[in-house]
Amino acid sequence: MNASRSPLSQLAPALACGLLAALLTGCASRGPTQPAPPKPVVTRPPAARTPSVRSVLAKIQGPVEQRLGPMFSRVGVPYPPRRVWLLAFKEEERIELWAQGAAGRPTFVREYPILRTSGYAGPKLREGDFQVPEGVYRVLWLNPASSYHLSMKLDYPNDFDRAMAREDGRSNLGGDIFIHGKNESVGCLAMGDDAIEELFVLAARVGVENTTTIIAPHDLRSKPLPAIENRPPWVGKLYATLLAELRRFSP
């Protein structure tokens, strides 16, 4: 017998297998080729947006002003006032809130406890000395995204601080001094969250340019100037300025 096969007999098994595969997969249909379904788009959740002063105020202003309004009404000062002053006393660990009242005179509104501070009597001289500065400071801006709930940036070092540093030959004065929430602080004034919300809203309504902070070693209106060892020669001038400023505010 002839062991060789014809070409047709060799193709028969392959054709049969191909026809069977087509029938099983549906590829034998004569309709148009269907497009592959689109791949699902994988999206990541949007990153959390940094809060703005406006968004924070939208959230807290209503409840906070329900507390602030009656405070000002009791002392006869329209809310919001035109100007506010924060008198911070390191030894007594308190801040007094004063506002512009009748005839433009400051009127006492209330006091807040300072929950945490650091350092001792005397001005801040350099970065890393853990001192709360002493002087008359402006609020530069409001920080709605503080690690300490909310905060208000003071303008330390101010012109006086820089001038005295030049006299002493000092540099690297430090900075980033805030009034903020929570109860932890290194060189700042920690007020707790409820208090900083009230001060934050008040500064936003009044305007940071109309918000002044006076920080003193203690209440110089009722106690003599502190004795500070190895103090710079200009500290007496600083405390005389602070005393003159504080005398405008009669308890």
C-alpha cells in the first residue's frame, strides 16, 4: 500500500477543526465586527482642598457670632467693632480683648486664658530660644489651615525688634509667631479651639489691619517692671513703650 496521503486528505482535519472553533466562538457570523467595549476609566478621589478663610468662615461664622454678638452688646459696643486690641500677659496667662467703643475709646469686652506658652519674662532674641516675643505687633494674615486648628500670624520681628538686633549684632531672629488653637505651643500663644475661632472670626470681620496685639511679660499696669538678669540695655525702652500703650486700657 502507498503510505503517502493526498494534499486534500492532509487538509481535511485542519479544516474540520477550524470550522468547529468558529462555531464555538461565534467568529463564523457574517455580521460586522463589533468594537471592543471601552475599558473602564480608573479615577482617584480628588485630593482634599486646602481650606480658605472664606470656607472656614462659611462654616463657623454663624455659631461664633451668636456668642460674640451678646458679648459686645453687654458692653455697649456695636458688633462688629471698628478696631480691636489683644493684650497678652505672659505671667498671668491671659489675653484681654478690647474694642473701639464710644468716642473711639477702647472698651474691655472679655478675657481669654492662654492655655500654653513657653519661655520666661523678657523679649525674644533669636531662633530657637523658645521665647514668646514682647512688643506691639500687627496681625499679618489669618491661617485657616493651621496644624493648631486656626491661627493668626503676628509680624514678629517688627521694626523695633530688627533695630535692636542691629544694635546688638544679632541675626537669625526667628519668626512664625502665631496666636493659635489647641493647647501646645513653642514660642506662640495657644488659646484652645473655641477661643481662636472667636478671635479668628473677629479679626476677619474687623480686618487684620485693625487688629493689634500687645504682648507684655506681665500686666505692667498693676505690677512694676520685671527684673531680668543679663537683659539687653534696650529692654527698659521696650517696657516703657509697652507701659505707655497699656495705660490706654483702663480695667
